[in-house]
Amino acid sequence: MAQPIHTICVIGAGTMGSGIAQVCAQQGFYTILFDIDGSMLQRASDNIRQQLQTLEAKKKITSAESVEIFERIRFVSDTNDCLADLIIEAIVEKPEAKLAIFNQLAEVNHADVIFASNTSSLSISALQASIPNPQRVVGMHFFNPATLMKLVEVVKGNQTSDEVADTIATLCTLLNKTPVMCKDAPGFIVNRVARHYYLEAMKLMETGVAGFEQIDEIMEATGFKMGPFRLMDLIGMDINLAVSQSLYEAFEHELRFTPSVIQVDKVARGELGKKTGKGFYQYVV
């Protein structure tokens, strides 16, 4: 049986990790945010403070609530401090990195602590096969920005127990999110469907049919909240490329999943989007 969740540890203090930590703290959970990089922790701390100040200015929370939310978050750089009922990893989209941190944390946490991966494309079944007590491993895929986006894909691997999946789905509702349960499959639901939103847009750009601004403009005019290029800048080109490559490999190099040369070039140039100040558009960092 999955245990009640009181404390949540988020691994990775990047944009997604810090956003997830803020979401958890806002809903009353004692939250630990871990990163080996002290500068990332400081940046996350500053960003969360700023986000809470914005909510305060908009009268969505009081000054006292802002203080209480921030004080629920503990920023740590030692894995021995990562003791929780639920651990959510939000680190680089590489299976070896995810497995390394989960197996390290398995040594300091008890056997029924739930391990959730925020991966957007890697196989949960493959990950859990190399982690002790694989039935407690589940996918918990948030969307960027985690503080605003309501959807969370709850992904059941081959060995994920029903109790763990149900516990995570219930937790999502407590976090004021909308859980959608799905079985483990390449790209899950959203990235499987959305991949061509990005890839076909880049094909149009590659072949000179239209420029990225024109494509964004027309897609937004038809009802999409963000055009494909603006959305890629928000997500990060490195993450978007990693997902494209993951699906391309998972589907045995199906042509329709071929990563765009534009993606590859952007990542090689370090033009990753909003987080670097330049992607398809220019930003103030």
C-alpha cells in the first residue's frame, strides 16, 4: 500500500523543478528542493520569491501566506537530506542520470517511498527495471510553467502498482492539477501527439514556405495559445530536441519523427530559448 504523502522532495532546481516545488509548497506540503549546484538553488530561491511576490501583488495570496509558502521549502545540496514520502525528479532527460539519482536516493529512503519521474518521453518501464522496488516508480509529467499548467500525465510503467498510480493521481488533485492516467508508451500522450506540431512547423521553415513568426502568428490566430516556435523557446530547445530524438529512436527511426536540422543547430549554438536569452526570438535574461 502506498503511504500518505506529507513531504515531497523535488530533484533538480531548474525551471521545471523549482516550479514543481513552488506548486507543492503552495498547497501546504513540506517541500525539499535538491540540486548539486548551489548557484541553481540560489537562482531557484530568488525566482520562487519573485513568483510569490507577484501573486501577492495580484492579491492572490496574502503577505503572510507568501512567507508561509516560502518557509515550507528547504533548499538542499546533500542527497542525505532528501528524505520524503514522494521524490519527483526533474533533471536532464538522460536515463543514466535519472537512474543514478534514484538509485542513490533508494539507499537513504525506505522501500515504500514513491519515485516519480517528470520525464516527458523516456520509458518508465525501462527506468523502473533498474530501480529497487520497481512497483513504486511512476511517471509524473508536469508541463511548463508548472505553476500555471493544469495537466499532469500520470504514467504507469509495466510494474507500477495500482495503489501508487492512484496515490499520485489523488495528489495531483490536491496540487490543484488535472491528472490524466496513461500507460507507458513513447512520448506518452501529449508529446506523441504534439511532436508534429513542432516538426511540421520546422519543415515549413526549412523549405521556405513561411518564416517562424508567420507560422506562430497564424497558429495563434486559429486558437492555439502559443505558436510552435514560441512554445519551443519556452520549453527549451535542448529539451525539445531530446524528446524528438527519444521518439525517433523508440519508433526505430520512422521518418515522421526525424529531428529537424533546425533543432540540432539551435542546440549546438546554445540558442535554447528563454532560458538563454535567444532561441527563435530574443529575450531579456
